[in-house]
Amino acid sequence: MSRLACAGLALACAAALLAGCSSSRPPAVSQPSGGISGPDVYKRPSQDGAPWWDVDVSKIPDAVPMPHYGPVKANPYTVLGKTYYPINDATRYSEIGTASWYGTKFHGQATANGEEYDLYGMSAAHKTLPLPSYVKVTNLENGKAVVLRVNDRGPFYSDRVIDLSFAAAKKLGYAERGTARVKVEGIDPERWWANRGQSAPMVLAQPKKAVATATPASSGQVIEQYTPPPQQHAGAVVPVQIADAKAPPAGDGLFLQIGAFANPDAAQLLKDKLSGMVSTPVFVSSVVRDQQILHRVRLGPIASHDEASRIEESLRLADLGRPRLVRGD
């Protein structure tokens, strides 16, 4: 079974990279004529995040609900000691909760029903909807809505109800924030076509399947077992430098960098914790480094090296990592 999209909000799961790093705008990458989006030679990052190539998501159409005449994937399965029992019919499904998204780490990999995941496709991962099925997802904060094909399982490391592709999150307006409160509604393809005065197509264009890999023979168990990677997360930001509204301007000055994270939620959590402990301004500075987005948690500007040393020692005593003195950039 393929990877399961998931989102874990934990500082221990974030990569604490304390080295100062410079920012640059990622280059645009031309799209290949066929297959999934992205560069022809794709180097998979070790941590999930936003793409470093640009595609205008306004030109990406929503998924078109198609009747599925074959069997669906709705067998029970166990993840992290919990067993899930998918439903066989998504047409009456409705749920409100938090949505996240997943991106570069899983781009091009097989989804739970064997299709090839495209972060610029209009798809989603869900724990209990049948695969495949179709849903309408509405961002309750801005009213934007998209139609998606559910072809993957997850998320499992949080209370989030659905993981969307990066493109879907962008169209819903929450890719930069990482999560949004949404309403998920199942779609009946037959009714969807009838509402448009048409009959549903009988011949379906099949989504591209991922490259098949050898799998062990079936053990005959009814409940499948699956262990998703613990470092998975969703909710990164767009691949450009993001200026914090309260961050000091670039230039001369002393700052303490407390940590740098691939997960923006982890950076925000540390920032909030530090803000309640110190009087020095705390901010998050996000940059692109080696095609990865890092969210640096910093304190400053600091008036002198002596003051920086005092703050650094207090943070170490509070077991908040190993702060490093850096210059503003």
C-alpha cells in the first residue's frame, strides 16, 4: 500500500537546522509535455514542502466526477494500532474539519489505489472514503470550493479530516497557511452530470498508474496493515521568501536563531512559546535553501554581544535548543 498523507505537529519531528542561510527566489521550471507536472529530472526531497517550480493553478480545472463501474478500495486497514473501516458509498458523505496538504516528498509516488500522485493535480487523501470517489471541498473561511478525486489514504498524525494536493490548497487559498477549516461533501457522479443536462460518460479516461513494485503474496487477512513514515507532514508555504509583518528589516544587527524547521507549524509553536518568555521581539523568517523551505525562528535585533550571551544562556537553561548568533539578512 502506498504512503499515506499526514500531518504531524510536533517540534521533535521538525528538522532543527541552526545554520544561517540566505534566501533566493526559486527558478521557474518548464513543464514536460506529458506525465505529471514538474522537472524532467526530479530529485525527491527528504522533507515535504511546496514545489520549487511554478504552475498557474487558476488554469488547472477541477476534477470531473466520473462513475466508477469496477470495485472500489474500501477494505479495512490498520495504521498505528488503529483500525479504519472505509465506507462503500461517498455520495451522502458530509464532514466539517481541518484540511491540510501534501507536496514534494510524495510527488510522483503511488497513492493508496495505485495512481501517481501529482501535487499539481486535483486530488485528495481521506481515511474512510472509498477509493476512488469524488468530493467537493469548501473553505469555510473564504467560500472557495473545489472538486477533487479521492485516491489516497490519510492524514493520520493529527485530527485533520482530509489532505489535499498542493494545487487544491492553493485554489482554496490556504497553501501559505498550511491548514484551513473546510466542509467535505461527497459527490454522486450520475447526479452531477444530470444537473448539467448530460449523461455520465460510459468510457472513462483512467488516471496514470504509478510504476508497479513487487508486493508480497496476500496473507489472507481481512484487515490490511500499514505504517506511514513518522516524518510525514503537510502544510508548508509557497516557495518564495515570506516576510513576517513584524520581522525586523534586513541589514545590520545581531539576532539569535533558535531553530529552523521544514514544518511551519513547528516554527510557529516555538515562536509562540518564546514570545511568552522573553521581551526581545521573536519572529519567523522563511527562506528557500537547496530547494527546501526553512522557517527560521529568531530573536532580535539585540543591542550587544553581552545581551545576546545573557539571552542565549537563559534559553539553554530553559532547554530550548542551542541558539546561534547570526546577522540579519
